[in-house]
Amino acid sequence: MLYLVTNHEETRQQVLAAIAEAEGIGEVRTVASPEKLREYIDPDVTSCVLVDEALAPHVALPTVQEFSRAYPLIPVVLLSRTHTSESVVAAMDSGARTVLALPLSLEEITNRLLPVLAWSRAVRSEASSREELTTRRQGTITAIVGAKGGVGTSTMALMAAAQLAQGTRTCLVDLDVRSGDLAAMTGISVRRSIADLADIAAEASTREITEVMYPLPGGISLLPAPEQGETGEALTESATRQILAMLRYQFDHVILDCGCRLDDVLAMGLDSADQVLIVATPDAPALRSVRRLTDALDRLDISLGRSFGLVVNMTTRRREIQPTTAAKMTGIALATSVPDLTAHIEMAVNSNTLLTSKVPSMAKAARSLSDSISRYTAAPPDAAAHKTTSPTKSTRRRWLRRTERGQITVEFPIVFALATAAILMCVQALSIGVTYMYATNAANEAARAYGTGRTPTQVQQVVAQKLPDTYVQGLKITRSGSNNVTVTLPIPSVVDITTSADAGIVWEK
């Protein structure tokens, strides 16, 4: 059953006529409003939902978002008359599987709608019953993000996933697509990664996603970042959202290692998550980074309706800042604290035994992390609080791009000035060395000239003939005592500096 949501009779007739020409679509039912769709939709038999953009943007896009989140296995498609890049991006951000241009053509149905319906049939064939569909929709996504580099974000994600995997289906996703190292920490040689799903995310089935994953000890399924960081640029916001929606269907727990760099992919990961754990160390720079991160998430409306917790890593009793103090300084509730396990973790990582380690302190820390995640699972916030409109994501994208442009604008003059200064210093050092070499040779020539009985004027002429014109004007030759001569040459520079060299006079009889 395919539902068409439109209140325009002309659109209804045109779409139905176009679909009638195609084969393999099945029955189409028309409803005039989202309210009617809520009454009639049946997850067991509904294969697709078409939403008319003419419902008005403030109705159409929220409708797309509502039903794509409520029924992740039912593809929602937007029918657009404008079909601009902005409208397509807004629709994909809202959860649409694809966008069809109106008036609907047979080519559009063949190239865009039929692949979406094929995907719907494929994923449904893997779920044997409505109960299974309902169960799988209950998976939660936890994003673990670092306040800054070096705070142990990846380690915390691995330890949490290892503990959760003991009793539930758990997936670990490396969303740090440019510099993620989960694969290296677990001893995996990456041949396929999350970036390989970028082009097929809209139509990918659970089987295709599973083929990209790597099994880890303890039952964890790892979706790694690409080996080459530049490959991660192929992953878009829309593809990230679609992949995470499918993982929510497949697993009870999805753990996202988000790294510490706020970009479009990370922002989408945080926006898709049910809860966010921010990892920091108990020091002032890391805690200031926590505040900067939360302020950015507030500006992007990502923090709205989402549970946030602080994980304080590498704690000791000797630390000036204790976990409770860190929570007060950041304004984020303390999820858990992890003692300083650096020595144990380094040994485990170096031997690829982090997931199988039996160190009691590490096991205790892993249980503490998993408990903080499970507490959310037991009492999730109201689903309505998660709902955000697509303009929020568009605003996020624009903000991120403006931020990046602003960083470039501010940093470029500084970098240019530093690079210029470094080049000038290298040139100056080279000039000093060359000038000293000439001064040494000139001093030897002057000593030989004096030793053969030349007058000071003659010595000046002899030495000048041996020097480049650059040094002749500033050439100074002086006698120091009866048996020593000093030659002073100007160094090419923006300031007046010189260098000198001495030579002993050997008098010839």
C-alpha cells in the first residue's frame, strides 16, 4: 500500500495517472492531511508515503520528519514543484528518502521511486513480524564526543560498547571519518568503511550495511572510518542520517565515536543521538572546551530535547579538580568518572586486547559507562522533544560553513605572517653565512697582499676585485697590529649589520 498525502485534486490525478503507467507499485490510497494519514497508516502493509510539498513547507517537511522517525522502515518521499538544491537538501535533512519532481513522469518513477520501493521490500523481508519491527525500532543511539583531542573519546566508546554487547545487540560507529582510529585500536585492517555507504545510503538494506561491518570480540559490530581520511568527505549529512536510522532498526545500542571536531557529519550524528556523553579530563583547558562545545550545540539547537552527560576521564585523588567540581564548572550533569588507567589502556591497545582485558579497574570503568547509557534507555525523554524542523539543520549547515570561513579569515593572515617571518629568517641566516665566507676569503687575500709589500690602497683594490659588487661599497680593511688584518663586509639585510673575519699576515722577504 502506497499513501499519497495531498489536498490538491490536480496533483492527485496527475500522480495517480503517472503511477498507473508503471508496473509493480501496487495500490495507492490518497489522504488529504497528515491527520488522516495517522489514522490509516499500517506498518504491516504500507510500502511508501508520498508527501505533497504544496501542503506548505511548514506542514510538508515536519510531516516528512514525523513519519520517517516514527516508521524508519517506511520510506517517505517528498513531491516538489520547485526541485531546487535548497529544497532537496531541506527534504533530505527532514528524513525524505528521495525527492520526486512534479509533474511526475514515468522516468522519475523508474529511476527514483521504484528503487525506494525495492529497498522497502528488502528490509521488510528481513523482519518476520510486526512485533520484530516494533522491537527493532526501540534501539537507542548514544554519541560520545570529546571536548578536545587526547581525552580518551575512542577508548570510552570501545569500553562502553564492550560492556553493552554482553547482553544486547551493539554497534560501534566511528564517525570521526577524517581521523578515526577505532580500527587501529582493535587491530583491524580496513578494506570497507562507512564512506562506502555514502552513495547507496538512501536505498541500502540492512544486509548491505552489515556487509560493511567488522565483528569484534565480545559481539560488537564495528562500522569503521575510512583508512584514508580524505575518503570521508564523501559522507554527507543526509547519508549519515539514513545510515544511523537503519542502525537504530538493527541494534539495541548504537555507540557513536564522534571525535572532537565539529563538522557536518558530527553535527548530524549528535542530532540523531538520543543522548550525548561529553568526555573531558579534569583540567581547565578541557573543561573550557566543554563549554565551547555546548555553546555551539545550543546555537545549532542540537541540545534541544536531548540528554547530556559529562564523563570525566583520568581522574585521581591528587587532581585539583574533582569530577563533581568539573560538572559544576561545565553546567552538565556528571554521568560517570573514570580513573586514570593510562598504563593499562596503553598496554591493552598495543597488544590489541582492549576488548578482552580482564583488568578489574577497566572492567569497573566499562560497567560505569554502560550503566550511564542504560539509565537513559530505561527512561527515555519524550519523543516529541526530539522533533526539530529542517530549517534547524539548514541553519546548522550555514553556521558551520560560516564558522569555517571565519576561521580561515582569521587564521590566514596569522599563518601568512608566520610563514613569511620564517622564510625571511631562513634567507637572513643564509645571507649571513655567505657574507662570512666572502669576508674570510677577503681577509686571506688582504693578508697576502700586505705580505708582498702592497700599500693599503693597493690592498683595497686587490680585495675589491675578488668580491661581488654587493660587498664592494661597504668593504673595510683594517690592520690590527703589525701581523693581523681584519676585513668587514656589509650583510644584505633590511637593517645595517656587518660581519668580520681576521687573517694573519705572513711577510715575504
